[in-house]
Amino acid sequence: MTDIPLLSLAIWLPIAGGLLVLASGDGRNTAFSKLIALVTALFGFLVTIPLYTGFDASSASMQFVELMPWVRDYNINYHLGVDGISMPFVILNSFITVLVVMAGWTVIEYKPSQYFAAFLIMSGLLNGIFSALDGILFYVFFEASLIPLYLVIGVWGGKNRVYAAFKFFLYTLLGSLLMLVALLYLFHKSGSFAILDWHREPLAMTAQSLIFWAFFASFAVKVPMWPVHTWLPDAHVEAPTGGSAVLAAIGLKLGAYGFLRFSLPIVPDAAQHFAPVVIGLSLIAVIYIGLVALAQTDMKKLVAYSSISHMGFVTLGFFIFNPLGIEGALVQMISHGFVSAAMFLCIGVLYDRMHTRNIADYGGVVNTMPKFAALFLLFAMANAGLPATSGFVGEFMVAMGAIQFNFWTGFAAATTLVLGAAYTLWMYKRVVFGDVANSHVAELDDINSREMLILGVLAVCTLAMGIWPQPVTEIMHATVNQLLDHVAAGKL
Amino acid sequence: MTSMQKLYLLVPLAPLFGAAIAGLFCRVIPRWVAHSVTILGVAVALVASWVIFKDVQAGNTFNGALYTWATSGNLKMEIGFQIDKLTVMMMMVVTSVSLMVHVYTIGYMAEDPGYNRFFSYISLFTFSMLMLVMSNNFVQLFFGWEAVGLVSYLLIGFWFKRPTAVYANLKAFLVNRVGDFGFLLGIGLIAAYAGTLNYAEVFAKREELVAMTVAGTGWPLLTAACIGLFIGAMGKSAQVPLHVWLPDSMEGPTPISALIHAATMVTAGIFMVTRMSPLFELSETALSFVLVIGATTALFMGFLGIIQNDIKRVVAYSTLSQLGYMTVALGVSAYSAAVFHLMTHAFFKALLFLGAGSVIMGMHHDQDMRNMGGLWKYMPLTWITSLIGSLALIGVPFLSGFYSKDSIIEAVHFSNIPGAGYAYFCVVAGVFITAFYSFRMYFRVFHGPENFGKAHDDHHAHGDDHHGDDDDHHDEHHGLAPGQKPHESPWVVWLPLVLLAVPSMFIGYYTIQPMLFGDWFAGIVTVLPQHDVLAKAGEHFHSAAGMAMHGFTALPFWLALGGVVLAWVMYILVPSLPGRIAPLFAPITKVLENKYFFDRFNEIVFAGGARLLGRGLWAAGDRTIIDGVLVNGSASAVGAVARLARGIQTGYIYRYAFAMVIGVCLLLVWRLGFK
């Protein structure tokens, strides 16, 4: 089992497939390139399954490790591995890729093969981010993954796609440059680019503080945290459905993952010292963004703001430093991968038919699309954190952890119960319920079998994880406990 | 797994199976399949509950996990069952009322296109409610708690074309979420300080917990946790000020008003507090809070019942008031009396609601009592059963409502925790109010002149809904055509009425001794000796018959009689009286018609405030400051610097020369200035 380089396959298989799709071109044979895309995505997903089944949950160390020298002079290595924190995201990403390829199947008419190629390549690069154990390798994947998404928004996006694509690119690039400085400093200090070496590298408080903020600049933009979040609604609104789904499901997780892989273990003392700031910003995200979401008139913007609010729960969970908080936040990340992807796909279903995202243009969709309405309701309820859906698990655990940490923190976090339900279900009411609002709604066709399959699979995931999250949480325990011990011990 | 444990599992899963079949295939299966499979599921649950009931009575209880839901740190969250006498009582109530409602629905929803979907929802509700009452831990409690809320949301908005229905279901969900906010904090405090979410383990630590305070606030832990939990109960059991959703929930079809918004879901809060009695007992502050809220609900919601003209809304306000009675009982530590009233109320209130539904069917979906009158002639079975329900509700001795309500009044009488005096006044005055509005409805519907079938313009039929409820679009309310007579409902409708009338009459008589004064709840309900008002009441209790005989001479009976007589005078003897005295009460009526202005306040302050705040933050925070000043501002700053730099590097020699000259001059001035 360990002989097969599973992680390399998870990274390079989609990339190679993507290049093949690209080469197949947009000539007569788009059906052929679509087929390659789907087969590649499926295989890309299949190779990640042994990561779960072969995972040793009792161990906190890196597994499925691959190590090869890359640039000997600077001690840069091709070093891959996953632990209980990163492994679920490799699988999630590969899984979402399959759905996104299916979602774009008939919808994308403009340069379809390039579209599918972009997603496959992005999928490989994202897997690279989650499995890289070398600082430079991580940075390369981290930056490279920007390009496909930038192109997806810029080429297949809406009216304001250029503004949105630039805003997205510059916002995130600006943050990453500071991270690069931090990475170079760490190399200078330790003589190694191995992330695990940096975990052990003793650092004084001043250095820790500077590194903390350098990382923070990069990761906070990616999450995104308030107040560096304004690129996300624009990016989502302009991105095509698949782009939004990947951005929400995986893109937003990169920043959060960075906090766990870099900030907490490399600069534990600074992380603890500045935790109140991060907690404060997270709570602002939950409450302020929740209220802002209420005011939105564009469905995609609303869900984008809802994503920011949910990610506020993730950063909150990380920085309260207890197992419930961190594991809850990780569960929330995975669940948000399903639910936000599903929400964006649902909006895509409507958009494909009506070519508008304005809530006011809808009303009474249930009359013409009952199957869709039922699935959409499930995801809306998951978004509002209803028990028995995955959306509940993470929110519940983080809220429990937050109350354990400090009552008022928990109090502020728990407002999401009301706010999340308010903005999600108010939107749902205006779009789905009521009498048929206009002649366009009257002519809607219910979801076809392809859409049913995609949303149905996500529905099963959402419910399964809500009813029995233990298989997901148990693989995290060892890694999270080790991380918490490490943070508690500190480096000073 | 033993065979009994399999049976425990069967109880919730049988209705779930029915719900899944009827729901997933609602568009392909014929109607008879949908109702058969769901009725079968609930019937199986009822029979299994009965077997378990007998088993528990024989002394076999159970408390164990089904599976581990999740673990984190030291906290283990499980799904599991606690089967004891409180649980089996609730299981019996839930499954039996649910079965009645299922059967009734065959008739009531016969013409509705959403027939299969409706059966799926009510079975799903039954599953959720069973999971809630069978739980042995807080996670599953919350699980069931929110799941019943979801189904309630779906069912209130069942007729999703009506703007009022989808307004009401969103309102119900959000108001319940406000309650759940407190509920979650309560659960969180318990998890944080007890380190477990299992009931029995938490109760075992209650002596330690009582000494703790909540860090960062200084509040006594159990007071904070119990009040948090109770805020959840206030949402679910519709206590002031979180009661506002229940009257609006009448937008849903009548069978669910009976099942969810009268008999079972709304009593979840009462059940929960009873389950938590070991914790509530240790906080007198929390108990006082419970008591005052309950007493206020009991009396002031009753007043609102007096001015309603929509038959369902009268019953809805009556439900609010009765839930207040149960809450009062909790507040004085008479948990058994609360649950006892919960049980009797479930039967007679389900009966009253289903009776009202039968009337509505007979009236061709006209709900306005002003268009009724004299129906006893046309709907004899509905008439008799509704009379039984009304008599039980107002507490006529020997009927079930008498035993439970009188026990609560007695319990409050003996209590001396803060607020008990106020509560005693409220519950006693409430008896008169209850009798008055119940028989106001009864006389106007079943007796007096026949007002139906008269030519009335459409507006008249709905004119009354202006009482602050913005619902005058009951598009499916036709009313009887001129000359048309009401008719008795089919057997699937009247049979449940008859079957519910039986326990409405007798169940109190037969169960009061074991439930209140016997050892039925021993070991489940914990009451501190100084709070044990039921023990004091029990000293005067000799037999159910004796209590009823004594009831004829007691104050509540005469108050109830007074209410009935007043209603008779006003609506039968001198029907012109209400119109003549109305001007005297105009200011009070205005307050009542606006339901104490709760709805308007919430609509303006909370809903409006949140939307305004959201728009303000978006416009000022996101778009102006962050995007306008910081993001686009820095972009234009870069642009401006670039323009400046472009201006310098023009390539024209004279510009460079000019700049050099200026620079040299400045340098000279600077150097000379220092010398």
C-alpha cells in the first residue's frame, strides 16, 4: 500500500489529465475531452480513498510520506505527507472536482475543454497544498493554484469578471508575499525548508510576532476574515458556478489550513498572545457578516457572505485552543465544503434557467421545481446548522468549545443560530415559496437527472456526516491533541 | 442487543420508515399507499410503546447508548435511549395522538394535492418527537428539538402559496431559534462544567455543579444553565415573550395544529424541564423565573382568546394559556403535575382542535365563528365530542382536565417560592377566563341562531382576521353557499374524535393517584423537601372521587361556572349584549386586538432593526470604508503615485534640469538654515 505514491498520484493525475484535456482542444471532439475530464476526475478521487482506509488514526505523525530532493543547494525537497488535519481535505477536494466536472457538463459552451482543464489542474495543485511538507513546495502550489481560478473567473465569469479577477488576485497575492518573507526567514534561521523542522525551531517572541503577522496577512485574506473579505463576494458573483463551488468548498479552506499547519505550530506563543485579536475578528465575521448577509439581494452574494460568516466559526475554533474548538472547526470546514458547494450549485441550477441571481426575480419556484425545492431546502437547513445535517456538527462543537473557553465568546458565537437561519431561510422563502411570481418562473423545468445526481450525492454526504460524524472526527484526534500539546508547551 | 432494545429502536424507526416511503416516493405512489404505510408505521410504534410501557411498569428500565455520535477531547457525544416511566408516558401520548391525527388526516386532507407529502411530514414529526423524548443525553435532545422545529416549519408552510403561511413558518422558525440560542448556551455551560452531556452523568455531578460559578460572569452555574435551557423551552412551548409564533402557526392544516401545536411539540419544553428537575431544583432563581413567565402566559394569553373570532385561534390561545399552567407547575416544583396536565391536555386539546377542524370541514373551510351557530343539529358527533373537550378544558370535576388543573392550582397554593402569590392569582383568574372563552366559542359555534349560508360578500367571511394578523388571504376558505347546510364529517374524522373523547373524560380519574401522589415518577423527578408542594397537597388527597366531590365546593369550579354562565348570557340569552358593552372596553380591546403589541414591536425592532443594521453595515462598512477607501483607495493611490512617477520620468531634458535646479536650491536653503 505504502509503495504506491498516493499523494503524488492525487496531485499529478488530475494535472496530467488536465493537460491532456487541454491538448484535445475545443475542435469537433468536445465530447471526448469531457469524457477524459470526467474519467480523470473520477480516478483522481479514487486514488485518494486509500488515504482514508489506510490511515492510522492512532498516529499523530505524517503518513503516506514521499521525500525526494528537489533543489539540493537550498535543501528544498519534494516532500509530501498527510496527517489527520490535511488528509480529509485531499479527499474532499478530489471529490468536489468530480461534481464540478459533472456540473459543467452541458452548461459550459465557451471553450469547454479549457474550462475542464483548468479545474483538473487546479484540483491537483490544491491537493499539493494540503500535502506539501516543504515550505517552498507549499508556496509554489499555494501561488500556482491562484492561476487557474483567476482564469476561470476571468474567462468564464460574469459582466464584472475582470474587476473581480484582479481584486481576487491582488488581494491574495499581497498576502502571500509577506508569507514568502516569513518562509525565507525561517529557512535562514533553521537551514531547512521542512515545515516539520520549523515546528521544532525555537523562536524568540519578537520573531514569533513578526512571523505570526506575516502568515496572518496571507491566511486571513484567504479565509477570508473580516475586514479583508471583500474580494470574496465579488469573486463569487462573477465566477461561473463551478468556480464558486470550488472556491467556497476548497479555496476558503486553504487559509484556515495554513493557520493550523504554520501559525499555530511554528509560532505557538505568538498565536496564543494574539488569539484575542483573531477571536475578535472571527466574532465580527459571525455577527457583522451575518447581518450583512441579511441585506443582500443577490443570491450568490448572500451565500458568499454566509461563507465568510461560517469561516468565522472556523478561525474562532482554532484560536480557542481546545479539542472541541479545533476539531469542530475542521468538521465545519469539511461540512462547509459540501454545503457551500451545494448551495452554489443550487443557485447555478436556477441561474442556468433564469439567467438572474436576483432574489426579487424569483418566487414560487417550488410550484414548478418541487424536486429542486426539496434538495435546496435540505442544503439551506444545513447552512442554517440544523441537526442531522453536517452543518450542525461543526457549529455545535465550536460553540461548545467557545462556551468552555469563555462564556461571552460562546454567547456571541451562538448568535449564528438566529442569524444563519434568518438570512438563509428568508432567502429560501423569497425564492422558493409563494405563488408563481412571474412567467419565467412558470416555465421552469425541474432538475434533470444529471443535476439530481450531483445534488443527491451532496445531500447524502450532508446527511451522513450529520447523523454520524464520528468517522470524520476520530481520524483527527491524535493530530489535534498533539498540536494542542505543542501549542501549550510553547517555544519560549 | 436484547429483544427489548430492538423494540426501543423500532418505536422511532417505524414512523421514520413510513415517512421515508411516503416522502421520497410522494409523486409516484397512490394515496392509499402513503396513508397506509405511515399509519402502519405509527401503529407499530404505538403497539411497541405499549409493550415497553408494560415492561417498564414491571420494573425494567433502560439507559444506554446506541452509537457514539462524535468524540472530542474528553467529551463523548452519543445517541442513546433512556427508557423510564416518564419516557414511556410521553411515548404513549405521542404515538396515540399521532395515530388519531393520521387517521383523521385521511378525511381532512382528502381533497388536497399535497396528500402524500402531508403524511410524510407528520410521520417524520412523530419520529423526531420520539427521538426527543427517548433521549438520554443533551445532544440527541437538541437533535430532536430542532427536528420537530423543522417539521413544524414545513407544516405551517404546507400551503406554500399563501403568503401568510410562509410568513408564519419563517417567523415560527426564527422565534424558536431565539429560544434555541438560550438552549444551546445552557447545554454548553453544562458540557463545559460537567464535562459530559449524558443526563445521568450530569445529574450525578449536580452537587459539585451547584457550587460553581460561570467564569467571566460570576453567575451561579446552575442558575445560568437552567435559565438558558428554559429559554429554549420558552421558544418551543411558546411562553411569553417567545409565544408570538404559535397563533400564527394556525396557518397550517388543522391536523398538525392538533398534533404539533397542541398535544406534543409545544409540550417538549415542559417535558425537558421535568427531565431536568434534578438541576432546576437546585436553583430557586431559575424556578422563580419559570414560575413568573408561566403565570404571565397562563393569564394574559387567555385574555386574547376572548376577542378572537377565528375558531382555530381561540383554541390556539387556549393552548398558550394551558402551556402557561404547565410552566407554572414546573416553577413550583410540581413537575409531576406539569406532566400530568401535559398528558390530559394532549388528549382534550387534540380533541378540541380536531373538533374545530371537523367544524371547519362542515363549514366548507370557513373558520369565522360569526358565520356559524346552531351546528349541533347538523354535526351531532362533533358537537358532543367538542362539548366533552370544552368541559374537560375548563375543569369540570371528574373530567381529566379537572384533576390536572386543580392539582396545579393546589400546588401553587402551597408553594412559597418568590412569585408564587402572583402565580396563584394568575392561575385562579385564568380558570374564569378559560371557561368564558371556551364556552363563548362553544355557544357561538354549536348553539344560537344559524348564521351560515347567508349571502355574504367575501370580505365578511374573513373580515375578522385584521386582528394584527396580516392574513386575510385564506384563498381556500370558501364558506357555505347560500342555502347550503353543514354536514357531519366522514367516519375517519369523527372516529378519532370519539376515541380522544374517552381519555379526555377518564384518564385523569384513573391516573392521578399513581402519577401525582404515588411513586410513578420516583427516581425520575427530583424534588427537594422544602419545595415538595405535591406532598402537601397529597395530605388532603384520599381518592380521585373524593377530590372531584370536593371540587364542586371549591373556588375554581364556581369561577368556571361563572365563566360559562357569562358566556351563555352574552351569546345566547342577550346576543346584543357584546355589541352594547363593547364601547366600554374599547381601549382594552384595542390592546388585545393588537396582542399587546408584541408582533408589531418584534417586526419593527428586531426584524426591521436587523435588516436596517445589515444594510447599514454593508453600505457603510463593506462598500464605503473597506472597498471604497481601503481597497479601491489603495488601488487609486498606487495609480496616483504611478501618475506622479510618470510625470517625473517624461524624458524631457528641461524638466530634469528644472527639477535639479529646484533641488539644489532646496538643499542650499536647508544646509544654510542649519548653519
